[in-house]
Amino acid sequence: MTNQQDITVRLDDRVRLISAVLAATDWPLKSQDRRPHGTHAHSRMTRKFLEPVKEHSAVQSMQGLLNSGAPLEAMFTFALTLTWPDLETPEVPGWVPPNWLGQLRDFYGESRLAEWWKNEETAWESAHSESRHVFADVTFKPVLERFFGAVDETLVFVPNISYPTDAEVTVRYNNELVCIAPPRLAWGDSPPWPFDEDAGYIHRTSLAQFSRILLHGYLRNHAETVAAASETPLPVSDQFRSKYPSWQEQFTTLFTAALSALYLEEHLSKAETNAYVLMERKMHGMTSLPGMISVLRRYLTAHEEGKYKELVDFLPVFPKQFKVAAKIVSL
């Protein structure tokens, strides 16, 4: 890692273990029902390799968690609390199924995952090296700190060619923000792109994930200011509102997207930003995204002038400015 890089890229066997157990549940089939997509060859072969142990108690316990609506973030956070390879932890959360730790240890041995990962080492090392290339000399903290103040956590990117194949999972644990991410999906049934095939995608996706998890905590810490700001509805489309019904969901989604767009504009190109904004408008009804980008530009200018120290100082005037900006950019 160079002095100009603040994202640590690593593989993590604890993450790979949870991903493998997930591969043996019905998650892969349901994810295809939600959004048909081509998957990495390793993920497909992992499902086939694990076919003999798909009825294992560790898999059934995870299936029960999925059926009850438990988020993947909780499962991967739990994984990061474990030692490796002993799979010990000082405290087991109450939501963890009885004896799941013992089941995971048994699954790891019975499935011969260590042997499988050794056979697939080239695929994992390619994902690792591609990701290191993508983040060489990339710094996110200066971008984030203009809004949130000092970011003390270590930013970690974990490339994942197993499951989930169509979504990032980002967690906070032990003074780290860990973004576990698949490669970019291609069109139709085509396999996903290599991690370094589209650096802009990986940059904007991971930055959005890091900023989202920071923003969740930040809004909780400034609940009174957020409550006052949320009395003014945001100017969003009906399509967007139906997907994100609460004010905080709307604000978080638009903020993280706008921050990613500004990063692309500053570090890649205006064309990259325009393509991203157009895609978000068409695919997710994010018609207010240009307005949010305009407002954040205005905030950054005022921040540099010393008018605002961080985002909480700006929130009281944000709703009015956003409403005006959204109207102007729609003309």
C-alpha cells in the first residue's frame, strides 16, 4: 500500500466461509428470481462442489436465518468476530442459531473447503490483484471527511467471487469499515467483468458503501437536527418514494449516489459522471439526483470557505436548497 492509498484490499477466509455456506442455501436461486444475472465461474462451481453438503446443519441454520429475514450484514459481521481457523469468538450474539459455531467448524471440514480454495487459488488471487490495481493511489477519506469530520476507521475492500453475486455487503467491526463486493455484473447471462475492467464502477460502488455506513451512524448521532430537516418532504419521484418511503432512506440513497458522482467527476471525467447519473435516473427513478449533486457542490464550496465544518451544520438549510436545486435542474 502506498502513502497515497487509504483503502486496504484483502481476502478473508471468514468471509469466504460464510459465502460458501450461503452458496449452499436457496439464496443463489432467489437472487436470480429477483434479478437474473450471469455469475462468476467460481461461484457456480462452488455450488456444484457443495452439493453433497447442502443438507448440512450449518446450511440449514443459515437457511433458517434467511427465512426469518436476518440481514446478510449481521452474518458477515459475526464472521469477522471469529478467530481463524479455530472459529472462536468471545461472545455469541443472541440471534445466532444454537451451536452454529460448531456447525460451521464441522461444515468447513466436511465440505473440504480448504482443498477447494486451494484448487481455486488462481481465481481468488486474480480478484485480489485486480482489486489492488483498482485502488492503487486511491484515497477516499479526504472526500468523506469533508462531510463527516475525521474518519478514524480503516477502509477495507474484500473482493468476493462467491455469494452474494449481485450485491455488496458492508459492515463495521473492530474499527474497520469492510466492503465485501462482487465484480460488476455484465449484461444478461454473460459472466461479470474483472474487478479492474471498470475502475469507475468499483470506485463509485465502494465509496457509496463506505459513505452509507458512515451516514447511518452520523444521522443517529444528530437525530434532533435530522428530525427538524425531515419535516420538509424531499422532491423525489413517485417511483423513488415507493422504493424508499422514509425521509432518511431517500436522503441516504441520494446523498451516497451524489457523493459517488462528484468523486467520478473530480477523479475520472465528467462523461463518467453523466453516464452514471443517466443510468440512475432510468433504472431507479432518481430524477432528483442532479439536484442533490448541485446542492453538495454548493456545500463543498461553502465548506472550503469555512462556512460549514461538516454535514450537520448544513442540514438545517438543506431541504430548502435541495428543493430549489431540484427545480432548477429539471427545467
